Amino acid sequence: MGGTFDEVYRIVARIPAGKVATYGQIAALLGHPRGARTVGWAMHDAPPELDLPCHRVVNARGALSPEEVFGPGRQRALLEAEGVTFKRNGCIDLEQHLWDPRARRRRAR
């Protein structure tokens, strides 16, 4: 993927509370729709001092990261505190909570 990890971090920093983005969505925003794995590597290496909302990045089904990434139940608790809802299968309701970076621009018109 031609984009740098810094570009991934700039996008992740824009995800608002109560919304989530998928690895593939972030890759597509960077112009590399097949680069989801690289986005995952960037998230794994995200410097803590950037204070990114990494908990808002999920897989294409809305499934959370393995518990060893954030700690048991922590990612879900962070998202629920922001109003994110989950389906019975434990995945995020992406129809309701998937971030649309164009929505702000549409409202501004």
C-alpha cells in the first residue's frame, strides 16, 4: 500500500465518537481498497502518544479485536460508553454506526 502509517493515523483520528470504521474502509479512503491488512499493521504499531481512538476500528463484520489487544471487555466498554450498539452476535450494528466521512461535508452544503 502506497500510503504511510501516518496517513492511516490521520484518518483514524477523524472517526467521531459513536461511530466506527473498518480496516477496509480506511484502506479504501487511502486509495488502496485491498490494503486492510496494512491498516491493521498500522493500528498495531500506533504510537500511544498520538492518543488515537483505535477502539473505533473494527473488521468488516463489525467484530471487535481479540481481547489481548485492548484487554478483556475494554473495547466493547469504550464503544458502549460512546453509544455504539451491538447485535446479538456481539458485532457492532454497522448500519447504524459505520462512519461516513462524507456526511459532514454533505451537511455543510
